[in-house]
Amino acid sequence: MTYRLRLHSIAAILLIVVLAALPVRAQYAAIQMLTEYFDLVISGNYESASYMWSEQAQARASRFGITYTGIPIRCDCTSPIIRNPDAARGHLTPPVKQSENLAADTVVRLQFSNVIGGNLVEWYYYAQKANGYYSLIYPEDFYGRSWPVVETKYFRIHAQPGVRALLNPVIIEEADRFIERMADSLKLTKDRLAEIEKAKIEYFFCESEETVKAITGQTTKGMLDLASNDIISTDFPHYHELVHLLVNIKLKDLPLTTLPLLREGIAVRYGGRWGKRVTALMDLGIYLYREKLVELDSIVTVPGFQSSASADIAYPVAGLFASWIIDRSGLQGFFDLYRKFSRSDGSLDTLNHLELRRMLAEGLKLPDWAAVQAGFAAYLDSEATRVAVARPGVIADGKELIHTDRITVRQDKDWLSFEFSPDPSSEVTEGNLLFGKDQRLVNARSPLFDEQYQQGYPFDGFRYGVRIDQNEAGLYDYATNELVAKYIWGIAPSDDYYTASDRKVRVRFRTYLLGKTLPASSDFRLMPK
């Protein structure tokens, strides 16, 4: 009996040792694979190195036929090692500083860390075991491996379980419609649009910025991963990042990075940014530039743009600058300039503002930087009235759509005007006029609505809201969770907006912002702000 117990004890100990060794063995095998990958890179055998990526990764990297000039391994184009393999050569040993098992012995995360050119370079690789061998994969394929998938005409949406319910029918319809509008705006061929429909855009819709950071390594609400062509974001649809992808699909063969003033500018012009539609950002951009809160000189270099971007004020002006170039030189003229200021070797980061000003003036066929500034300022002056989408005051005539003791709404061919009277029981004038009820939204969720009301009121399916107080008024789309337009008294003070004598708020928005959905006497609700 004692002998049998000892045998069982020894067997149990051996089993524990074997199980404990599995992760170590898995990590060792993954490290050996990455070592071989780096050996191929060092030897310049990039074709063989590319085959060390999984078939799925290779297929995604080659999707849409986008190639990056001077980048030897398309699957790994964002890695600092592959972006500059000559500099990395001689610094790839040891290949791994740390390794971590993420899924039993099938997925291992490998951290490269070394000093290259006097700078600390760190990068993570993910290795997955299949058919007895490890291959390199994209991190989103690990983190999103069990997320439910929703397919639309142009998207394959991997939705983290906590946000799956946010994919209402209207938002999906709007996302597909945006791809078609952008195909028209960017002049994509029918064949290119059909290619997107067939291949689909892989979209990883995340619950939080923490998930985005786990996948991308960056603290951001969302981004386009150039290596995989995937969108990884806490927003859907993230129009700004989609424009980045569609521009790359349009150009097809281009250097890896572009001057932020142009790259972010075109994405803002067509896609807005972070829940703010382009219509809301153009007015803001004109104000920021006129008040010298943002100057072209301050955002023309890569470091300058990045420092202003942290305060989120560079983007509206960049969007206006891109609009000026497109309106002045045409879309092809803009993309000629876009290519001129695109590089794969990192040299854009080192160009100072004097060099960039000279190059931009030359590219725009203007005599000097002063002429660029004068042309841009004149454009803003001429466009200020046309691009204005929110203004104080109401229209004198027009069709009356709603009239109650608290609200009057009128429409003419250009404007929708809203007049709000104060609640007799309150000392302030505020509220939110909801309208445009859509039955497809009745049982849906709106993060924007929940954020405004802290889930104190149910979202009943009204698509739009005009939310006002004595200082500002905003037009919101609760289906797509966007600010569409905004008037701020502090930016453009006017007695036409609020008068203390009658305590009324008066504001108007461009009619075209709402498409065919207009307020109606049988379709509205006035909510507290």
C-alpha cells in the first residue's frame, strides 16, 4: 500500500513538473522562431521572412493591394526593425527581452528591446502555434478571437461583447453609406469599391481605450493599423480612421508616413474627428486660426503638429488647410502634394519649419510662405459664411414646423431655426429638443445620450437633439453618436442668441445637416438638459 502511494506521489510530481514546463517550452519555441525571423531579416532574405507570418496575416496585409515604398516586409511595416533594417542589423541579439504565455502554449507575446542609434527601441511580436509550428500574428487576432462578428456590405465588425448592442441598424447603414460617399469624393473606381465590398474592412470595435492600448500599444480612442489594414477603435464608425484607409486604397503604392498637416487634414475634411462631424469642426477651425490660437507655422512640422495635437486644436485647422488645397488645386493636385510629403525613412521628423515652408510654397506653386498664409487667410474669409452651419438668431419667415409655449421651430431653404422659451419654474433657459424618432432605434442604446444624461433617462429612439443653454447650443446625432454642429456664445458673442429681457434662446442650423429628417409637431419631445 505504501509503495503504491509513493508511486502515485512520484507520478503526480512528474505531472506537475511536465505541466509547469509546457509554458517554458512554448516560450522557448516561440523565441527560436523570432530568432530565425531576425536572422532572415539580417541576411536580407525578406521573402522568406514574410512567410513566417501566418497565412491570415499575409492575406490581410496584402488586402486592397496597398504597398509601402521601401518597406521590405509588408506584414511588419510598422515595426521599427523593418522600417529601418539596416540600422537594426547588429542590434537584434538577444531577440527577446521578455516573453509571456497568453493562451496555454498556443500564443506567446515576445518583447524586443534594445538600443539602436542611441535610442531605446521596444516592440512586441505575437506568435501563435498551429500545426506544430509558431507563426507571427497580429495582436487583434488574439484579443478579438472570441468576439462576435457582424458583417455589413463593406465591413466585418469584430465587436467586443460589451459594445455589440451598440451596432444598431441605422449606424450600420450610415457606415456603409459613408464608404460609398467617400468612394465618390475620392474618385475611387467601381472596381476598387467592389474590391472593398468583397474583401471587407476588418474593424475591431473595442469596449475601452485600455483594450485599444492592449492591441496597439498606444493610448488612443482608435487608429488604423497600417500593417493589417484593420481599424481598431472604441468608436463605430470611426470615420476619421476610415478616411486614412480609403486614402491608402486610393493611392495604393505610397511611402509609409505623410506630413501630419496633410495626412490628418484630409481625414478631418472628410471624416471629422472623435465624435465631431466635419461640419462641427470647420467653424471651430476658423475661430482658432483667426484668434491665432493655432498658426500654420506651429503645426507644419511633425513635432509641432504632435504638440498641438495633444490639445486637440491642430486638427480643425489642418482640415481647413486640406480643404483649401483641394478647392484650389483639385483632388489630384492635393494628392500630388500628399505624395511629395510622404516618406518611409523617417526623414519627415527631422525637417524644420523653414524647409517645410519652402517646400509647401513650391508644391503649391506660390512664391513664398507669406503667399501661402495670405492665400489661406483669404480662403477662410471667403468660406466663413458658406461653411457656417450654426448661427445665433432665428429666420424671419419660413414654414412653421413646431409651435408650443416653450418651442418654435421654423424652416426655410437654408436654415432650421429654434426658439426656446424658459420654463416658468426655472431661472435658466435650457433643454434638449429630441426629434426624428426611428423605430429601428427604439430598443437600441446611444452612448452619447447615456453620457449626456448619465443613464438617468431611457433612450427612446429619437435620432436627433438640439441641446441648449444660455451659453451654447449643439445639434447631436444619437444614432451615430456625433456632434453635428455647435454654436458657442463665448466664441461668437451675439445678442441674437440670448437676451436677458425675455430669457429666450434663439439658434439656427443648416437644413441640409438633417437630410430628410426634420422636426414635426407629431414627432418631438422636450427634455431637461
